[in-house]
Amino acid sequence: MILVWTLSVWAITVPVYAQEAGQDGDVGPAGPVVSDAFEPQDIPLDDLDASGRRARAQAHFASGITFEAQGEQAEALKQFALALEADPTNAKLAVRVAEKHIALQKFDEAYEILLPATELEEAEGKAFELLGLIQMARGEADSSLENFKTALARDPSLIISRSRLVDVHLREGENLDALELVQEAVKATNYALEDMTALIGLYLKFLTIQPNRLNDLGPQLESLVIKSSEVAEEHPALGLAISDVLMLMERFEDAESRLQDLKAYRPPVPMVREKLVDLYLRQGKPEHAVRELTELSEAEPDNPRPQYLLGTLMMEEGKTDEAETHYRKAIEIRSTFEAPYFALAELKLNAGDAREALSVLQQARSQFSKQFILEFYSGVAMSALRRYEPALDFLRSAEEIAAKQDPARLNGFFYFRIGMVLERLGKLEAAEKEFLKCLDKTPDDATTLNYLGYMWAEQGKKLDQAYEWISKALELDPESDAILDSMGWVLFKRGKAEEALPYLEKAESHLEEPDPTILDHLGDVYQALDRREKAVDAFKRSLELEFNEKVFQKWRLLRDKQDIQS
């Protein structure tokens, strides 16, 4: 699917192979070549000289164009093939015929045409670029890269090849090489309409990845805005792209003026109001953004995006009820629009309503194929409901999908969620491995350092390491009641009850509502310090919050001893 979209770009403005030839190898004359004595088609190819072959090729190509216009694609391709047969060493003709095949999604056929064409001495850069695009889609990365390099060397105005090479440099960390290619782009372009739009896309992509290079590219961006503005009034898509550049340069008033002009354009230009929303949010004007989206939702009642974006804005303002209303409206308008399902599920998870989150996710599952976010949120919801086995299944499914499609999603937070579920299932060794994966990616994550340290302390193992990691967590978050509790607990496990007590008492004092686990730990420490009354009170308060058989046995044993002594 990506290949179709990418290569179709080349089919939008295919130059007609029907222009006056100036030199050998150029395209032939626009009309059929006619002789008083005979038709050129009557002469065998082997008997034609170079000019005759070009004329024969031109005639077949023109016929192919005619059949193509009439919707007779098979006959059109036949004529294009005959054109190449008549003039096989014409590199320009090969590119034009290959473009026709690409437009019809005949990529293998285009490949077979372009491969020999690139071996011709006069092959233009476009031939190598098209071949590189096809090879890239076929997974032939090294070959495609070499063809993009050759394409750019022969024709520096080719934006697609330049963009692909920039991608490679950025991926390899060769940022200065990427910057040099981007800086040269404005000088090299021929300023054709479609090239200017692609050129703006190149700059925006680069600066999204390397935002600190904005000052380095200031002169190029100014030049690009000036040049493209000369024709943008008649081409709204280009005007929209210019507004992106202006926003990037923080020329917000100029961007707003251009977008407001585009709002009046007929037929309406897609994404204008959405970009105005983005502009207003960057300027800290959420009320303007809400106004634009409200107007858009009224103008386009069948468009779910305004409702979804309104929901997002309401969420940022903490208005969860209004956000939910907008998300549900977006789903109602178009059930196949993914974004509001997952936004609503996240809203419900954050609100502690895991059952409703699962209900929303089940709706999404009936509409869409299995994907990372669907599996991940389902795992989180199941975990919140303490259904740990299905939670683990969902999270492992999400892991498998991300490993194939987007490994960046497998971050520290993801592995923490799996580790937590495994710990709750009692699979402690497996949980430890997941927590260590988390710390490998985010070594200063206080939550994971504390969780793993506490898990070890509970088992009475690796107590020195547990103490070290909980200490680090406490340095990162010194006021966390959970980490204070862990520090007290690991000190107690190391036989240092006196040192443990201040941490546990501080943890308890931090809480707005009592915590049964912290009270249980306090009871153990008080008991170890022979402060029996305090221990009995701590165990009792823990039981009042949450019944636990072990805590009950400790409380009863101490109480019975008190009764005996009394």
C-alpha cells in the first residue's frame, strides 16, 4: 500500500512523450510522421534508421496515450511496449513508459524497464530514482540507496532521492551530512509546483527530528517561503504547506493570516481549521481553538475529527465529562475512526473505571484488526481488574506486534507493566527479568527501582542490592510514601528495625488515607522493638482497612499475650 502511494506521486505529472526532438535520443515529434510514399508502420524495424525508429516509437506511445485516455489500459500498455521495442536505447522514453506502468501499479514491469534503462549512458536521474523507489519497496535497501545517490548526482533537483538520503543519514546518526543535503535543497530545486511542496515536506521532516537546527536553516526557509508564495495563491495545498513553515519559524501572525485566507477558499481546503487549531494552541489560545473546532463541527457534521479534537482539548483542561461526550460523539459519527476509541479508553483507565475501558476496547476490537494500542490498553485494564492471566496474554500480544512494527513502543514503561503483572502472578523470576529490561532502558526510573527492590526485600533475597536500588529511588523521589515504606521495610529485613522506624512513620504521616500495608510494616517494626501496644494498634488499623490472614494472626497473638499479662 505504501508503495502505491509513494510511486503514484510520479504519475501525477508525467511529461508527454510527444515533443519536438532536438538531438539524437530525444523524444520524437508530436504528430505521426507521414510520408507521401508509405506509412512508417509498414517498414520492418530492422530496415529503419535511428530517426525512423524514433518516429515509430512516438507513434506507438501516442497511441498508448489515446488508449489510456479511453480507459483501455491493456491496449495502452501494449502500445507502450511496442514504443520501447522500436527505440530501446531511448532513456527518456524508458522513464516515461515506466511511469505509465507505475501509475497502473505494474511495479514489476516498471522494474524490468528501468533496469536496462539505467545502464544507458544518457539515463536521467529520474530513472535511477524510480528504480530506487521500487527496490526500496521490495526490501532491497542497499541497491535502492545506491540508485538514490546516482539519481541525485545526475539531477540534484530530485527531492525524493534527496529525502531518502537524508533519512539514511539521520538513521545512522550522520546529522551533519543530513543537514548539508537539506541546506543544498533550495539551491538545487527547479521550483516546479510539485517540487516546492515536496521540498517544504523535506525541511519540515528534518526539523521535526532535528529541531535544534532551525537557526542553521533560517535563510533557506526564508527563500523557500518567498519563492513558493509567488504561486501559492492559485495552489491552496502549497499555501497550506507554507503555513507549516511559518509556524515552524514562529511567524504566527503570518501563518494565521495565510490560514484565514485559505478558510475562504472554494472548494474548501482540507485541514485548514485543524492547522489553525494547532496554531492557536501553540500561542496559548485554547478558546480560539475551541471556536474553530466548534465551527468546523457545525459546518461538517459528518466529520468526526472536530469532535475528537474537542475531546482532546477538554481533557487537557481537566473537563473529563465533556471530553467523554465529544469522544462518544466522534464514534457515533464514524464507527471506523480509531482515535476516539483509544482516547476514551485511556480516559476511563485514568478515572479508575477499567470495566468501562474494556467495554470501549471491545467495541474497537469489533471494528479494527489487532494492533499494539488495543492489546496494550486491554492488558492494562485487565490488570486493574486483577485478572492477571488475560492481562499477561494481552501484553505479550502487544509486545509481539510492536517487535515487528514499531520496536520503539517497547520502552521502560511497557516492560514495567509486564513485570508488575508477572509479580502479581507469583512468577517472580520472570518479573525480575522484565523489571531489569525496564531499567536497561530507563535506569533512573524511581518506580521500577523501588518495585524491584521491594520485591527482593519481600522475598528476603539480594537485600544489599535491594537497599541500594531503593536508596537510589528515594534520592530521585524523596517524598514518595511508597518508597519511604520500601526503605523502612528493606532496613527491617536487614535487621535494622531502629533505622527502619522513622521511614515507616514518615510514610504513614504522608498519607491522606491510611494504607494497610504500611500499617502492617509498622506493626512488625514496633513488635521487633518490643513496643507491643503500638504494634497491636498498627495491626488492628491495618485489618480495619483490609482483612489479611497473616496480619490477623500477628494481631491475635500479640493481643492474647497482652491479655495473659493483664
